Amino acid sequence: MRTARLALDPAFTVGPVPRRLFGSFVEHMGRCVYTGIFEPDHPSADEDGLRTDVLELTRELGPTVVRYPGGNFVSGFEWEDSVGPREDRPRRIDRAWRSVETNQFGLAEFDAWARKVGTEPMMAVNLGTRGLQEACDLLEYSNHTSGTKFSDLRIQHGSKDPFGIKLWCLGNELDGPWQTGHKTAAEYGRLAAETGMAMRTVDPDIELVAVGSSSRAMPTFGEWEQTVLELSYHAVDYVSLHAYYQEHDGDAASFLASAVDMDLFIDQVVATADAVRAKGKHTKKINLSFDEWNVWYQSKPHHGPGVEPWDVAPRVIEDEYSVTDAVVVGTLLNSLLRHADRVHIGAQAQLVNVIGLLRSEPGGEAWKQTIAHPFEQVRRLATGNVLQVVTTSEKYETAKFDAVDVVDASATYDEEFLTVFLANRDQEQPASVEVPLRAFDVDRVATAKVLAATEGQDRHTTNLEGDHSAVGLRPLEDVTVTDGLATVVLPPLSWAVVQFRKG
């Protein structure tokens, strides 16, 4: 059996748990919107054409913020197409995903959906093919009360009350050559600064996210953040990070250690932002918005079988997630919690069908993918303050990251519950984890759940149509508390949450 020990104390914290950390992402891409959250002809559809089965699953997941409408899509988005009477909205070519956008779901529909879900909208503006004026017009339409061109247009379209969107992304992945309107760091940094300052004159209470690197592997990584922030530091509140991980050539050991890369990515962006702060003699800190992250098998074809260019809502990157993927997602959530002092926003990409937490079929069922379970549990149970956790663990060798801890951990404490999130990366052996409780006012187990392959399954098992619960959470029985010390035994290749409270 593998072994590990945690060191943690309520006096040593990372910071409060940022509630926006547990966000998701809805992009006009593939079937995320159409036949995902919006399908007027579905048996469960409500008066707004929203699938109530997906609505209910989304409420259970509880994303605290949802980024919209992209993604690569936003860099060609003309927001005016998505408002007003549906019968008057034009069909448009979407260059990003080579499909046709019908605009039958737009800004008002998203606002209605977000209110029903109970989530905060995070809107992105098009700084690829458009710019400052269009961003300000969209903000005026969304947030101004009345008496101006675009606020009165919103009222004319049936939305008397402003949408009140306070969190805005200044474009998307403009460091990437694949992006419509790809820019150099200097071009983008100046545009972000000008647009951000202009938007603040329309609504001074908004928060703005500057585009950071699309991944740590980008050749411009580091230099991009430095240049962009030197030009726009005064105008923005956050810089974004995007990262996707997958298993390459059967190297599960390295894949399971993906959080090592996420930890390093965050640390390096923080260091760059703070260097710009020092050089510019700024007083405020720029925090981080990790607003795209997930497992994504980019080595697989993006489009499903039978998909043709310029289809409406084609099947695009509909990955089916396994036990292994869920364990990796659990460790990525640990990484975000470990950096909660600077990562204040997160968005797991995406919500449904497109590399989704959820899956749905047109006219049919909806269900949770394996990766939805750690997301939901961390969102529900991570409360109070994130604790500094020192993990002393046996190591295992990886081709990509050298020696890595077998056990990955994070923890939170709210003076009622101590909650520990654990992953065992060993594919063959269980792991025994010691958790000292003496410094906390807890002495019994309140909750203990684990996700792992069960009898007859393997690490590749997924949840599929007709078998929604093949992989899920089950009680973790092997947890003991003796004289202020808890011992948790994790099955091989597993993710778990254990919550302690006063007896």
C-alpha cells in the first residue's frame, strides 16, 4: 500500500474560497447551445425553449459563473444578430467552427437561462473582428437602464430591466494564430486598454479580464502576459489562463500528473503579473481568471462522423469521459484551490456536449459525465478558507514530470467542517493517507465519498446514454479517526472527498 501524510492547521490559510472559482462555459459551438441547453421541440422544453432536464442537472452542478458566448466563436460574433424578434435574426457563418449560427438563442435567452440556473453571467466581447465601439454598445444594451439608443432597444425587445452583467472578458485567445483577428501582444494590449477604459465610462462597476496565453506551451507565453499587462494594467482586473490536458500514447502516469503543469502555469503567470506590478509601481494586484480548463482529447478529430461544413449545431469534440479523466479533473480542482489567493475565477469548459460536464441527445436523455462528480462535490463542499496543505507522499516516476506525489490533496475549513479532497494517482495500489485533526474542532466523519472503478470496470469506463451512473460516487468506508488522527484508505486510481465535523 502507498502512504502519504498531510500537514495542515487552521492558522495557515491560502485565503477564502472564491465562489467564482466553480464556473463553467457555454459557447456557440457544436451542440452546447442547440440541443444542449436550448431545444424548443424537446419533450422537457419550457416556455423559453430551454431543456428542463439539462436545467435541473445544471442546478445540481451549481456553476457559480458561466462564460458566454465564446471561446473562438466570439471573435466573429456580431451581437446585434442575437437580439430582437427571433424571426428577424439572420443566419450567419461561424468561421471558428465552420458551422452556421441561427441566432435563435441570444443575449436575452442567455440572461433568462442564467437566472433560472442561478448563475452569474460572464460575457465576452469581440475584439477579433470588432472593437471598442461595439463592446461599449453591447455593454450599454446590457446594463444601462433606459433613455439611450441601445438601452431603449433592449426595452423595445422585451427586456425592461437591465441584464446587469458585471464580469466581462476583453476578447478570447487573441495570442493564437487560429483566432479570427489574431494579434500581437502589443496590438492586443493597447486595444484591451482602450476598450476597457471606454467600457468603464459606460458602467464603472464592471470587472474586466484581459486575454492571457492560450496555454503554457504557446511560444509567446510569458512575453505575451508581460507586454499585455504593461499596456493594460491600469484598465483590467484579471488576466486569463487556458489549459487542456489529455493522455498521450498511453502515458497515463504523466496524464494523471497534469496538475503539476497547472500549478506551474499559475505560478508563472502570477510571477509575471507581479513583476509588471513592481515595474509599473502599481498598487493593485492583478488576479487570475482560469476561464477555460478541462480534459480535451485534441488528438481526436474535432468533428463527429457525418459532419459537413456549414451544418447547424454539428457534433464537435463530444469527448466521453472515463474514470481516469475524472481523477485528473479532481486534481485540477485541487490545483485551483491551492492557488485561491490569486485565482479568483474559474470556468470548466464546457457545460454540455462539447467537452462537457453534461451530455444530452436531441429529443432524448441528459446525464452527468464522470468529470461532473468531482466538480459538483468541490463546488458544494469547499467552504470557508482554503488551507495550506503540505503533502508528504510516496512518489512515482513519470516521463513528463519526473517524480510526482502519488497522493494529491487540497483542503478547506469553515469552523464547522474540515473538508479534504484527495486523489490516488497509483493505478494498481491503494493509498493510506493520514490527516491530523487535533488543531481542528472536529472528531468524526460527516461525509466520505469516492469515485473509482468498481468490479467489472476499468479505468476507461464512462457514463453513456442508457447507462448514466456506471461511474459515480459511492461511500468511502475505509476512514477511521483515532486520537485526533484520521486515516483514509483510497482505492487505486481514485478521487475522494472526506468531510470531518465535531461529534
